[in-house]
Amino acid sequence: MTVRGIGKASIAKVEELCGPGFKAGRMFPRFNQEAFDAQKHWMVSDHVEPGSDRLVGSVHTWIVRTPHHTILIDTCLGNHKTRSAPNWNNLNTPFLDRLRDAGVAPESVDLVMCTHLHVDHVGWNTKLENGRWVPTFPNARYLFARKEYAHWEDERRQKDAQSVNGGSFDDSVLPVVEAKKAVFIDTDHQPDSLLTIEEAPGHTPGSIVIRLSDAGREAVFSGDIMHHPVQVYYPEWSSQFCWDQDMSARSRRKVLEHCAEHHSLLCPAHFPGANAGYIHRAGDAFRIEWDRP
């Protein structure tokens, strides 16, 4: 496991799943094959499956340790949950064992932070216990962006519960609220002296970016502002899963500009391989320098 230092804090990744998924032409509505091919030389095989244009993606949690808190950012898919995607349905992965191997027992987690509330970012918020969904991390506060939660709460009032984020709102979010473990936050909320929060709407209405800063260094946890590193090179390519394509592109560019200007370590939710890297300007776009400790 790779552990990276940010001043007095550290970050590490625990992976739940990794493998090829959608072809690039399906993932990005503004896809251009020629532009994609121009980047293939560095993307195969960590980021693009050899012999195809299927994008390789990781589903993982970021562990952040500060002098005061143990924090999980995004909690993957979870076990024993009914999902429409076959590769995500009724999983039974050793994710919690991997978390323990990284030195994090569920009882030791102080904060759980979700960059947004899509199905693959909330799953381990809860676990199945005696036929009920209960918070996986019993001593943690779960921080949900107020705007994000309000959007999906409104969706649930209007639609069948199973259609709201594939059922994950009901089995992975509401049980946390009912257990009185949820804290609804705005961007002025500072859960730790080393953390700040910024709105980054577009992928979902209330997506947030989380920044970890100490001793002149910074890491930026960007959630699904970017699904794949090709979007560093083509920031205008929003995914098919984005609620607002243009808004997502604007938020993406803003984050990339910030990372380039401040030499921040970009830590997205789905990049495989090295998982994180430093952003540099390249004309009107950007390039990524992978961080390989």
C-alpha cells in the first residue's frame, strides 16, 4: 500500500474493485476518436484495456489521517447490495479486511466524507446486520453536502426508491440519517483544521471537492469531477453520468487550474494505476505527472 505524506497528515488508498468498463466512445458524449488515439501510447494498459477502447477504472476509498482524525473519503459500493449493474450486484469483497490491513478498523474512523451521493461512493456507509442496514463505522460522523442530500431527497419524493441512485439512497444513506450519524454541511464547514471544502457542481448538483493542506503541500480529492485521466487532456469531455455536462466541464477545469497553479496532488475517485498525480498546463489543456512514491 502506498502512503503519501502531506505535512503532518498522510493519505492512502484502499481499493474495492478495478477493471475495464465502458468504451471511451460510450463514456464521453463529446468523444473524438482521433484525440483519444493521440493519448493511447501512455494509457494502455493501466488506463485502457489492451486491444480495445474500454476504460480501466478503480473503485476505491481514500484514507486521510491527520493529527486529530481518521477520515474516509468516498466509500465505494459495499457488500450484499442489490444493484442493476451485474459487476456491482451483491458483491462480497474483502474491503473491510483491506481497510484493517491498512491500519483502519471500522471503530477507529472519525469522519466519513462523500464527495457526492452516487451509488459507488456511498456503499460502505452501511453494512447488513441482522437483516438491517446499519452504519459500518459506528463512531464516525458522516458528512453529506447539504445541497447534494437535498437533491436526492427531492428525487426520492418524486420517484420509486429503487430508482434513486440504484437504490443506494435507501440502503446506504438514509440508514445513516436515521441512526443520527449524518451531519449536513455547507462549504464553510471545516471538519478538521487541515481540511477545506469547495463546491464543484456538474457531475451532480451538490458535488464537492475536499482539500487537505499542511506545511506548504496540498492534496485535492476530486470525486467524479474526473472519471478517467484522459479528461485531464480533454477537460471538455464530461461523462455520460454527469447531471450537467457544461457545468461539469467548468468545475473540472477550475480544479485542474488550481492543481496546476498550487502544485497540488490530484487524488480522483476512479483513476487506476498510480491513482494520483500532479497537473501541469499544456497549451489550453493540461497533462498529468504521475506520483509514484
